[in-house]
Amino acid sequence: MDGNTRASAAALRIRETIPIIDVLAAYGYEVRTDGGDREQQFRCDLHGSGHDDKPSARVYPDSASWYCFACDKTRDAIGTVQAREDIAFWPAVKMLENAFGLDALPFDWEGEAKVGI
């Protein structure tokens, strides 16, 4: 399996198994984890001085992503970890796998990502 296929499989599995709301809550963003698949506004600390006076971000649980209108960026769980920790793709994948109890994909893994927490 080449690196791009492995990266795509890892990203797909994370999007399908780790709720974006849980990732945001783990970083202390003011989102309701009991809100189900409801879209929510929240304050983003990734732009400007790091202080957001008004909620400038919106989470979209159906697409496992969020968008900050001030940053003008869409992020998924991996992108969130990358931005918050200032790390590259694979270290962010490893942090999410460890934090949410996912085994790493084997190097010889082939096929589609399997959902199953």
C-alpha cells in the first residue's frame, strides 16, 4: 500500500469513527457533546490573538468537520490536532488513534476503512 492510500484510509477511518464534537470537546471548545448531530457555533482560538469574542466557528457533525469564518478554514479531526499541536499529518493521526483507542492500521492493510468503535 502506498503512502497516499494509507493516509486516505487513516483519515477516512478517523472521520467515520471519532465524532468531531468529541475532538473539539477534548480541546476545550465550548460544544455540547449531548447535542447529537446538531450543528453548533463555538469560539475558535486559532486565529488572531487566540481570543474570539463571538463564536466564529461552526461544527458540521454530518461531515465530521468544522469551519471558522474568521480563519476561513475547514478542518476535520486530523486538521484540528495539526493546528492545535503544530504537528504534521501522521503524528496527528497517531495522537487521535491513541486518544480514542484505535489500533494503528497495519502497513499491509488493504481495503476500505472499517467502522467500529
